[in-house]
Amino acid sequence: MLPSLAGVAILSLSFFVPLVVVLLGMPPFAGYLKRSGRIVDDVHKSPPTKVPSPAGPLLLLGALAGEAVAYLTFGTLVPVAVIGAAVVAFAVGLADDLFVLGGRTKPLLLFLAAIPFLAITIWQPDLYQSSLAFPFFHSTSPHFTIYTGLVILAFPVVSNAFNMMDSFNGQVSGFTLLTSLALLFGVVLHAAYSSGFAPVRIASTLPLVGIAAAFLIFNRYPSKVFDGDSGALMMGAMYAALAVTGGVEMAAIVAIVPSILNSFYILSSVRGLVERRKMKSRPTYIGEEGRMYASLEKDAPVTLVRMLLLNGPLTERELVKAVLGLTAIACALSVITSALTWVRF
């Protein structure tokens, strides 16, 4: 059941605490990155500009603060499981930011994000239900082994899908905000129409919304800071963990369909797992007037962005707006999926 008004006020802390942490912490942290020489080229500007990166450590701090509020408020291990998966994915991403991991090494290491998540089921067996709920139909029969295998697979798949959406100013932050809102809607509906569904699941989802909303302010065009692989992979792992603990896996998948298709296009075109910084050709290039064009080179990877540009050149703002427009449509379909799954008409 949904919480009372007092409960909603308490829940809101799980949103506002990480929001404030990122809002207040980002300017000094970006300054620290600059002073430390942690800057990268924004290659989609002509000429390239220098941007501080990675902001992943501060995003993790915001997530930790929000999940700590959820844990201290409700006392269950759901927030611990979510942040445990996020910390492992963050560590993999930070290693990639600092040392550049191989195209196969990074996805393999991301399987480790499931370890703290699954280990907590020893102390809290109801961390997630080993079944899937579909629209119009009842949930599938519980099958712990098969479902657990899918959970383990979800972390590298979803984390990398988020990371592959991190190409342009405001793209990954806007994508994360839209998809986390759709995810939150599904979790709230699940809580409203399912007896015994604890509000802690809602509280654990709110930190992702909070850090995404705050980060968008600094990451939108023109970006003042980049999240790096550490931030993108962490947010992807959080999303996967929240979908599982919230029991809204199908709606969560629908919301991120654009990123799943983008990942599929890239992997199929480059024929395997290749580190993007080691790809021979770029999928796009900048024209003299500052617009983005689709690359016509045969060995350039096929991406969602490249396909959008086949209709003609766009500015970076227009391009990100198109990507987020597709994401908004997917999130609307996710909301419908959640309604058809949980609302009893």
C-alpha cells in the first residue's frame, strides 16, 4: 500500500538529499578535477573544448547519501543491495576512466555487480521475487535458478547500455532522468496495488531520480562536466537493481529500448565487444558549420545517433533532443506497461 502524507514527506528525503549533494558538490568537485588535470576533449565541438571528467565519484556520493536515508528510515537491506551493485559498477567504470579497460574486460567485470546484490538475499530472501509480471497476464511461476541467472546477466547488459548512451552533452543525464521516472512510476503502482509491498522500494528508487535531475543541470549543453564511465555504469547498475527489487522488470526494459537497440546496432556493426576509444572510425563527424553528420565510412559503427543523422545534419542540441524524444516515447510505453500490469480495471 502507498504511504501516508507523513510517509511521503519522509520518502521525499531520499530524493532531495542526493539532489542537494550533487547540486552543491558539483561546482567544487569540477574545480578539483580541473586542478588535478582530469579534463577530456569534448570532441563534438569545433574546435574541441576541455571538460572536467569523471564526475562519477560525486554521483556515487549522492547515491550513497540517498540510499543511506532509505536504509535508516526503513531498516531493510533493499537500499544496501542497490548501492552495493552500484559501487561495484562504479569501481569498474573508474578503472576504465583511469586506465582504459579492454572491450571484453569491462563487461566481464560488470558481472561482479551481482555479487553483493545476490549475497544480501541470504539475510533478506524477499529482496526480489523470482518471477516476472507481464501486462494482462499473471506473474510467471517462481524459478529461482533461471531468474537469478537473468539478474546476473542484467547488470553488464544494462550498465553497458547506459554507457553507450553517453556520447553527447546531456544525453546520458537526460536519458537516466526520463527512464528513472518511468521506473519510479512502475514501482509506485506496484506498491499501490500489491499488498505487503514495502515503501522502501520506492525510497530506494528516488536517489537515482535525484542524482539524474541534478546532474542534468551540469551535463546539459554545453556540458560543464562529464560523468565518465564510472558515472554511466553506476547509474545503469542502479537502474537494473531497482527494476529487480521493484518487481517492474518488463516496464523497465520497455523504457530503455532505445539504449538496447543502440547497443545492438553497435555490437552487430563492429562484430563484437570493442572499446569505443579504440574504434578505427567514428559514427559521426562535425561539419564546417558546426552541425553533426553521419559518417559514410564503411567501417564506422552503426549507432542510433548515426541512423538519426542519415535524414540530414543536426546540431548537437537537436540531436540530443531527438534521442531524448525517442526515450520519452519509450518511457510513455513503459508507463502504459506498468498500468496494464498492476492496475486492476
